[in-house]
Amino acid sequence: MKKTLSIKTGPKESSADPRDNWGVKGKRLDRLHEMARDRKRNPSDAEKLMWKQLANQRLGGFKFKRQFIVGTSIVDFACPAVWLVVEIDDADIGSEVEALSDRKLAEVGVRVLRFTNEQVLEDVEAVCGQILDMLNTKFEKPKRHRTSDAVAYNSDN
């Protein structure tokens, strides 16, 4: 029996915490790592330019990772410390896939900034300014929901 991947846009029938479904393992995780390595080796011109701005904590002292696996997605740039993802759009990906990816990331508290290749290539300073604004914006780190079978710990006892 052959398995296929599909995109479901309907309501989930899973646990209350969307992060619980992100436990990618086995062959799928290996494939994601392989795809991320390939993307690192073959970046677009916009990705190269953006990485020059983000590498080595050049932007506000924040550490970014490129072609980073977040759940079931590979994002162009991620700053895990502040739950921020920066995506540079190519013509290859449709808006429906982008919207689904953004929704999945937002469900677990990851903030997403999207820019086009043209925006980065034409005015990288303005793009960096928007990213820096978001990096310096206060955010509330998402907390994991406890499941009913988990034992709650009360420090008052």
C-alpha cells in the first residue's frame, strides 16, 4: 500500500495542543533534513543577500538559522529565541500553501514575516528594519497545554 501526503484544510481531530502533532520522525524527518541541506547549498540570490544580513548575529544581536525545520516545514530563516520566522517567497510556491504554512506556524505561536524576492533584492535595509521591529516587539511565548492524562504539579503543596 502506497502512502501519499496531502494537505488538509478542515478542522483537526487531534489533541488540544497543535505542537503535539509536530513529532516528525523516521523517513519523513530524514527527507526534511535532506531537503534543508539542498536548499542551503542552492539558495536564491535574495536568500544569499538576506543571509549576509542575518548571519553571525548581525541584526540586533539575534541568532538566526537558515533552512530550519519547524515542525513539518522548512523555513528560510528562523530566530528560535523569539519564535520568529522570515520567509522569502518564490514563484514556485502557491499562496494556498503559504497560507496553510503560516496558519500552522501561528497555531503554535510562531510569528511569520514574508517578503518577496524583489523586496529583498531592491531594498534589503527596509526588509531588515521590518524584521528588527518584529524582533524587538514583545511577544508571549506559547505555553504547552497539559493533557488530561498529565499530572499537574502544584508548588504550593
